[in-house]
Amino acid sequence: MDLTIRDATPDDAAGIVAVFNPIIEARSFTLFDTPFSVEAEQSYISGLTARDIFHVAVRASDGAIVGFQSMSPFATYTHAFDHVGVIGTYVELGSRRQGIAKSLFPATFEAARRKGYEKIFTYIRADNPAALATYQTQGFRIVGKAERHARVHGRYVDVVIVERFL
């Protein structure tokens, strides 16, 4: 699939929500449990800080957003974690296994290095082996598992913790 990877803008909110909400509604791929409105997404993107990273994958054939990746500081209450970012990757349900996530990672890694990050960290649902495999192919390693760490729609979910050094 021919893609353009670029920074997200508030004008991308509808496309991002069109990718994100079906993933949330599927109840098996993410720890998010409430769909987002276009207005909420526009507000989120407008409020990004200089250290935030938010990329969209745009399909060349029709200009549709088919995936996105975001990264934010791990913590802002102390400078002890300034070198650590938390990443999330989302690909349109009907477009998985077509290299979209693989295309997003290099752009995010490069932006992360420019912004002073040294380590990327995330949480993956233990019942989502495809996501875990995707992160592992990008050099992430498992550093732990938190049992019953999330409760999504009344059901406890174990979470695998992964990290990658840049």
C-alpha cells in the first residue's frame, strides 16, 4: 500500500476517529473503552505540546487516513522521566497486515530522537498477540506483565509492558 506518513492536524480528526472508534467498539484491541467525538479529537490535537508526536498514515490512492501513531511524555510531574515516551499505534480494522504500522514506526522513532527521547514504553493487551508481535518486530522487548491491570467493559484484562531504547 502506498502511504504518506505526516504529522496529524486538527483537520484529520474525522479520519482519525473513523479509524479509532471501530477499534474501541471491537472491545478486543485497545484499553480505551469510550469512543471519541470529532470535536474531542480536534481539541486533543490542538492541545499537543512540543514534546508530543502524532503521525497519520494516509493512503495515497484516496487520501484516507488508515492508521495513526502517537507518543507523549511518560510523565510531566518530574523531569526524571523526560527521556521516556509512551506510544500507541492504531490501524484501520480492514487494513491490518498491510505494512501501515511498519511505516509509522520509523517516522515516530526519528521524531522521538529529535525531541530528546531515549526510550519508548507502552502497554499492550495480553489478549492481543498481533499487536505484541508488531511491537516486537520493531525492537520492543517485554519487560513485564500486569495481571488484571485494566477493566474494560466489566472484564479484567492483563497487560504486557514493552519497551524499546532508541
